[in-house]
Amino acid sequence: MPSPTIIWFRRDLRLNDNPALAAASARGPVLGVFINDPVLRGPSGNNRLGFLSQTLRWLNAEIDRNLVVRTGQPLDVLTKLCEEIEAEAVYATDDHGPYGRRRDTQVGEGLAEHNVETHYLDSNYAVAPNSVFSGAGTPYKVFTPFFKVWKQHGWADPIEAPDVKWVSGIKGEGPPPMPGDVIDLPPVGEEAAMKRAEEFLAERVMDYPDARNRPGLAGTSGLSPYLKWGNIHPRQLLAMLGPDPAEDVFRSEIAWREFYADVLFQRPETAREALVANMARIETDSGAGAKERFERWCTGTTGFPIVDAGMRQLLATGWMHNRVRMIVASFLVKDLHLPWQWGARFFMTHLIDGDLASNSHGWQWVAGSGTDASPYYRVFNPTGQSRKFDATGTYIRQWIPEIAHMTDKDIHEPEACKAGPPAGYPAPMVNHAKERLEALARLEKIKKR
Ligand SMILES: Cc1cc2nc3c(=O)[nH]c(=O)nc-3n(C[C@H](O)[C@H](O)[C@H](O)COP(=O)(O)OP(=O)(O)OC[C@H]3O[C@@H](n4cnc5c(N)ncnc54)[C@H](O)[C@@H]3O)c2cc1C
């Protein structure tokens, strides 16, 4: 009888198209393990922990209640488990994030001392980070050429779930309990992810190029939490896409996720530091007044309806529409002159789909310190964006009941309405035109030095 092998689940919480699981099960019986790592729990808020907790319950049920969950430092937990079941090998999907890489090296070296092999296979991406290079052999810092070479690189077809003989009877803690104060979460698990993907691709992908920018419509896939936890792999989505240009737009969004993972892999420090070093010198505010301004942004009480609607959507659902993520991020950086890292941290606490690479580089793209290829410094006009992308105010009405009665024209700028601003909704906390000039002046200063 071969000795059991451990499959260490991390961000690949699925049974289909899981090459690490398939390779582990090809060796014989498999013990399914999830490690509740305090380092990763720290920055996660209740929404993401709640989604994880429910997903682990789902996975446990799928594998006949044989998932072993233990809390602790991964090397300690795995060393002990390998001893307990006399495992000779641990398999896991490779992790390309800064902490994951350090942890996996440490685990690999530590287990080797106990004669246990570690195999890190595959990745959470269709094309693993560190695979796409220019003709000169350098990684890309802008998206468009990356996308072209990424498509040429190609990816494997998805594989089916293996027939696994799960090891049973090993003691664990069970999935972590649901945090007390948690919002309504979307359905979890592999079937829920696939159902959502199939519905989106059958009914909405053809409208995606335009609808994806309209937060008042259900124009996007809503797949980000499932991609975050690996309930679905991007390969599975890509295999379902055809050649239509609308489908190519969706393909390119999946590639943005892969691009940011690649950028973070090449420059791990950019999780918190500017990719464009000079932009770290731009002056930001951080005193007591700045903290008060931040608080108004966090609570969705800035007096700019589209910004407040976005922040309230985030607080209520753990998700925010991409167009609105860009608007609220621009407002924090360029109207309030606060460090992008403050906003990024707040997003990571509240987002169900919170992902270090997409989040830090989504923020840096907006802040102008990241991968934006635009030759000019973008400053989003929140009111202009609102009129353009939420013309009928549908999205604002959904999240700001105080102004839901206003006309389509007035709702974007309640303070300018003839009848006077509505009671109960704050006046704009800043003058956008003035703050735009201030942002540009701060940029000029670092250009001159
Ligand atoms: C400031 C800021 C912070 C962000 N933080 C995160 C984050 O923490 N986690 C996260 O998954 N996404 C983040 N994004 C990207 C994007 O907003 C979300 O992926 C998207 O809104 C998820 O909704 P969806 O699944 O319906 O997207 P869809 O439009 O249906 O796109 C399909 C998938 O493509 C990927 N994708 C789409 N747009 C982007 C993008 N701009 N960058 C990277 N990947 C993309 C996502 O995996 C998404 O699920 C951020 C964007 C900004 C501007």
C-alpha cells in the first residue's frame, strides 16, 4: 500500500482542473489539508473570512468530511501531519505572491529535512507569472503588449476531477467558524462558480464591452471571489470563450489579472511601494485633517454621489463595480491627496475578492505610480464619470436612498439642484476643480526636482 500524500489546498479550492490534486492522487491515497495561517488571516476582514469559511465547509462536504483544517505556522502543521500519517510527499498549487513564495521555500526546505518531498505545480493563472517576456527577454510593464504575447503563449485545456481515495479519520479543527458580523455572501463552491460563468457567457458576454462600464447594470460576470479562491480556474473560463470580439474583451480582463500577478512577481515590493519610483515622492497628506477626510471616504459621506454609492456598495456587499473602484480610488488620491496605500488597505479589509496583485496594482494604476501607459496624468471627474456611466442614476439610487427621489439630471450633483440640496445628504466635501489643480501642482513639483 503506498504511503498517503498530502494535498495542501490554498487558493485552489476546487476538485476539477486541479493538476496538483490530480498528481497527488496518482500516487495513492490523499489527505486533504487546509492550514488556517494567522499571517494570512490578519489583513482579511470578516467578509473574505466568511466567504472562505463557507467555501471550506463546501469543500469538506465534497470530500466526504475528510478535509483536515489546522491552525498554525504552515511548516509546523505539515511536519506534524506528515509524521502522523507517514506521508512522503506534499503537493500544492504554486503560489506566486510575495508571502506565498517565502512560505513555500521555507516549507520545502523544512520538509526535506524530514525526507518529505514537496511539489508545487501549476499556478492560479492560465499563464503562470514569469512566463511572458518581450523579445528582449524582459517582463512587460504595460498591458497591451503583455496581452498579445500572453495569448500567443497559450494555456493547457482544463482537466477533470480525479477519482481520489481520501484518507479519513485524521483529527482537525473543522472549517473556521463564520465571523460574527458578516454580510450576506454569494453562494460558494465550484458548482456556484461554474453556474455563474455559464449564465454570464450564455446571456451577457455579448453586451460586455459596453455594459461592463455601467455600474447600474449587471454587466460583469461577478466571478472575482471565485477566481480569488480558485473555485474556478481562469483556464476553465478561457476554454468556454469563442472568437467573438466581445469575448475577446472578457478574455483581456482575465489577462489583466494575470498581468498584475506577473508585475507583482517581478517586483514583490510593489505590493506596498510605487512601481514608478519617482511617484513615491509625490506629496500626500497624513495629519489629523487627512484622517477625517479618509473617514468620510470610508463611510460613503463625501457628498459626491457616485463615490458614496461605491463605498456603500463595498460596505454592504464586500464587492464594488470596477468602474466605481477606479472613481473612488481616483477621488481618494487626487481629490483628497491621501496615500493610495490607505485606500488599498481599506479595500483589502472589505473586499470578498481582495487580491494583493489586482488590488495594489489597480490602486497604483489609478494613482499614476503603476502600469498606466497613458502619457498624461489622469484625474477622474467624479461628476462627469457619474453622468457618463450611470446616466439614469440607477446605481446611485440603489445605494443612496437620501437622494433616490432626485431627477436623472440632478442626482449626480445634488447641491446644484434648483430646489436646493436634499436634507440628510452632505454637501461635497471638496471642490473638485480646485483639488484637480492641486493634484497637478503636486505632480509638477516632483517633475522639477
Ligand atoms: C482600485 C482597484 C482595486 C481592485 N482590487 C481588486 C481586488 O482586490 N481583487 C480583484 O479580483 N480585482 C480587483 N480589481 C479589479 C476589478 O475591479 C475586479 O476584478 C472586478 O470588478 C471584479 O468583478 P467581476 O468579476 O464582475 O469582473 P469582470 O468584469 O466580469 O471580469 C472578469 C474577471 O477578470 C478579472 N478582472 C477584471 N478587471 C480587472 C482589472 N481591472 N484588474 C485585474 N483583474 C481584472 C477579474 O478576475 C474578474 O473577476 C481592482 C480594481 C481597481 C481599480
